[in-house]
Amino acid sequence: MSQSRAIVPVQLAIGVGVLAISAMLGYGAFLFPEEMGFVILGAYVYPYAVAVFLAGVGVVLCFQAVTGGFRELADHDDESAKVVPGGKAGVAWVTGGLLGVAVLINLIGFVLSAALLFACSARGFGSRHPLRDLAIGIALTLPIYWLFNAGLGVSLPPLVNAWI
Amino acid sequence: MDILASLAMGFSSALTPINLMWGFIGCLLGTAIGVLPGIGPALTVALLLPITAKVDPTGALIMFAGIYYGAQFGGSTTSILLNTPGESSSMVTALEGNLMARNGRAGPALATAAIGSFVAGTVATVLLTLFAPIVAKLALKFGPAEYFAILVLSFTTVSAVLGASMLRGFASLGIGLTIGLIGLDSTSGIARYTLGVPELVDGIEVVLVAVGLFAVGEALYSLLYQKEEASGRHRMSSLWMTRADWKRSVPAWLRGTLIGFPFGSIPAGGAEIPTFLSYSTERKLSKYPKEFAANKGEGAIEGVAGPEAANNASATGSLVPLLTLGIPTSATAAILLAAFQNYNLQPGPLLFETSGALVWTLVASLYIGNVILLVLNLPLVGLWVKLLQIPRPYLNAGILVFATIGVYGMRHSSFDLLLMLAIGWGGVLMRRFDFPVAPVIVGMLLGPMAEKQLRNALSISEGDWTVFLTQPISAAFLALTLLVLVVPHLLHARGIKLHEDD
């Protein structure tokens, strides 16, 4: 660590984030409705304890972040680690695929939306054959659908909705 | 005598065709995911949790245990042939085993890893058979105060020992405890931290968090930060170990087992420490120190045999606290606990009495599983290596599809899928800055338990907080907690020293 004593903004943000969670826990517990009758340990006590614990952790994290960064980071985790080329486009595809499945699964059914997720993720990880990927996706999800529905009784949403 | 009779009963149930089949499927799956990078036992069991709705508990738990075991077996194959350790606990295997493979001794390295895992697994299962009932009997005397103290101890150990920094471990634990708070408070009936979202009233499922952190987080992280390594594969060589290999392996296996089992069974956070301890022990004791990686040697067989045995023994050891106290000491054990809970089975001292048949069938299946794994791994190693030819895009896309099924299958909610994505991004951040993941899972599972025990303890003592210090057993556990806060510094100093030598 050559740049000791330096402030590391991202890590400071993490520390502040932890403090914010702690504050929200405390504030939320403050708003709990009053309990009736004999209460040995109210619903707010344990959340307060967690909030105090997180506040302590957050303070030390912030302190480390402004005095040269988190201690004992593995080599690959230090500030100099760079996003690999194409990494951002890759995560965009995967994130988009997952968002898509969340939105579409109730509309176009499990098989199609999961196959779409498969194709998007494959694209994110570097595949360049969207149609082939989609076909593999369907070939993978169809048997799963039948296995889960017939074999395990875990019902997944319909194959395709009736109106398609 | 009592134990033998119970165990015999367990065997007769574990050897029925249906249970054998579950064991076989589990071992098969476990080996496969152990070989494949990017997918571990915790994730696999998490994805398969929905089957608990349909399959009977004995079969499902036998399968899950097989996955847990099998992953340890399979992991060594990748480490030795490809030098890509799947988990931190197989790092040492990658070190020495890959060196051996580079020098044309891949076969003996694989053999000593597999046979060592078998020996360690079997010896550790014997130890489990002997000790678990004793621990369970002891634990029957525990009241809420003792349980609370044990939970505090487990929180501390899991966060303090895993990962490089105790502070970041505690941060992860705090996040886990926070997630555990969300939902209905069972005592007061107050909905806590639900933000008015109806989906949150039931709380957040452990599977969702595990899948988000392990599958989605891992996939996103590897896209962002992992360079594709053009690692060459090493040629296989004959699996036969020479007489000298055997002579050097056997003591290393036994030492590794003896180091691994106790570390697994105390809540000391996974298989990392025992494998490193075993490695440094073997290096000190070896008659051929020149062969070790640190001395630019050709790879020492003890350096594979000992840590692999320790690795497997600690996996078995972690079943002791899980079954007798209901306390998981690793991420996979935490998911196994969730599986028990899906069946309304509460692991703990009473489990041996209320569900004795199931427990002993599970233990018997561990003996059988070890044999299955040995047979699956050694002769078929060539087949497993072929799994690595699945192209990276399809492997990862497949994992994500399974993650989606696992999460969506639980309660058919799109909200859960969005939550999984968000937690996945949180996982990327955690991985990026070296926050350990397991404390999150342990915190969210055990947090509510801790609160319940705390309340019970205080209502028995009529609000007197000193009960935790005046009860000898609970005071002892709390003292141990203090120790845990200090000891990792010493152990980590050793672990880091090991790195510096290399």
C-alpha cells in the first residue's frame, strides 16, 4: 500500500452505507407500535442491539477508508483492480436478462422467459449466436419444466400463456 | 451397544434401493459441481431446496449430504489438473497437486486426494457416530441461556475466522442479522422492517439470499473482474501409487483427518484453517522437504494427501454441531439447516430422540456415500474432466436459469426475482472488497434464533441479565467467544506466513 493515509471514496461509501443501515434499523425500531401486556424483552430491543453493532462496524470501516483503505485486502481486491474489457457490457446483458425474466415470467410463461434469460446470459458471457442460444435455452428449460411440474409437483407458471 | 444397534437400523434403511438412489444422485451431482468452477455445494443444495416440498425428508437429506461430500471430492480434480481451486479450502491442493501434475504425476496426486478423502471421510464419520450422541446428550441439559451463549460464539467464530479481516466479517454478519430481522416478530406479532411490502412480511428466504449471493453475485463478479485464464490442462498419468507414495500418504491422511475433524466440529468457520494447518504440519514433518512448492520442488504427495483429508474430515465434522445443536458452521451447513427446517425438523439435541431413524439413516448414508464417491471418482476421473469442456457462456447461463427456477419456484413471485438480482449486486460489492459471504447466511438464519433464546433466557431469569455469566456453561461459552476474538490473529499470522514463503 503505497498511498497510505489516502481517502478511498468507494470504501468510504460502503462504510457510510453500513452506518445508514444502522440508522434505519434504529429509526424503524423507534416506530414500532407499543406492545400490550407483560413484555419481557420488547420487539425493539434486539433490533436496537443489531443497530448499535452495525454502527460500531460502520464507524471503523469509515475510519479505515479515510486512512488508506480497508486493511488486509487480497491482491485482486485492492483499489487498482480494473474491470476487464467488455465486462460492463457483459453485466448489462446478464442484469437485463434477469430483469426481463422477473417482468416477463408471469406474461409469457416460464419456458420462454427462462430461455430468454439463457440467451441473454450466454451473450453476456461472450456467445455470439443468439438464435442458437435461444434454442439451447428452450431445450434446457422444457425438460426442467416437465420434471418440476410432473415429477416434483413444484408448479411453475404455464408453458406459454393461453393467449399466445 | 446402543449406538451400534441404531447404526445397524440406519444402514438397513439407507440401503433400500430408493435411498441408495438418492445417495447416488447426490454423489454424482456433488462431484460434478465440485469439478465445475463457479458453482459450489451451498448453491446446489440451495437450488434443490424446493424438492423438499415433494421428496420425503430422508431421501432429500441423503442427497444433500452426498452433494456436500461429493463437492469436496470433485474439487480436488480441478485443482490438480487445472490449477483452478474452486474453493479456498482446495488452494493448497492446487499448489502441490498441480506441481505434481506438471511433473507428470497427475495420477498419483489424484489417487492420493481421492483415497485420502475416502479415508478421512470414513474415519470422520466413525468419529461422528461416536461423538454426536454424546454431544446431543450433553446438549439436552442446555437451557436458553446456554443456547444464546453458543449462538453468540458461533456468530463470532464464523465472522472472525472466515476471510481476511475480522471487521469485514462482522460487517457481513451485521447485514445478515439485519436481513433476519425483516418480517413478523414471532413473539410480539409486530411486522418489522417490511416497508409496507407484503412480500416481506414472511421474511426473506435463506435460499433467495444464498442464490443471489452465490449464483448471481458470482456470475456478475466474474464478468467484471475475472480475466479468462488460458490454463493448460495437464495430461493424465497412471493412477497407481507406488509403495513409497502409499507410505508417505497414509500418515498424512490420518494426521489430516485428526486436524480436520475437530476444526469442522467446533464453529471455527469452514475448512480453510484445517487445510492450511495440515499443509504446514506435513511440510514440517516431511522427510522430503525439497519436493514442496516453496522449495521449487516437484510437488510433494504429503502436501496433497494431508490437506485433502483435512478438508473432507472438517466437512463431516461440521455435521456434529449441525445435528446436535442446530448450529451451522459453514455456508453449506447453513443451507442444510434450512432444509431440515423445511420439514419442520429442528436439528438439536432432541433430533436424536424425535427423529432418531432419520439421523441414523443419514449417518449410515455417509459411510455408503464415501464408498460411492471413491468408485465414482477414481476410475471415472477422465469423464469428469470432460465436464470442463462445457463452454463458459452456457455453463454460466445454465447456472442463472437454475437460480431463477430455484427462487421463483418457492412462491411464484416476481418480487423475489428482483430481490435476487439486487442481492446479487450486493454480492459483487462484497466480493470486490473482500467481505466474506457466509456470515450473511449464518446471521440471517441464527439471528432470529438468538433473539428467541435471549427472550426465553430472560423470562426464566425474570429479566436478570447476569444469568449469562452466572450459569457456568453459558459463561464458559462466552469466555470461549473472547478467546475466538484473539486466536484467529495468531492463526492468520501463520497462514499469511505460509503465503510469504511461497
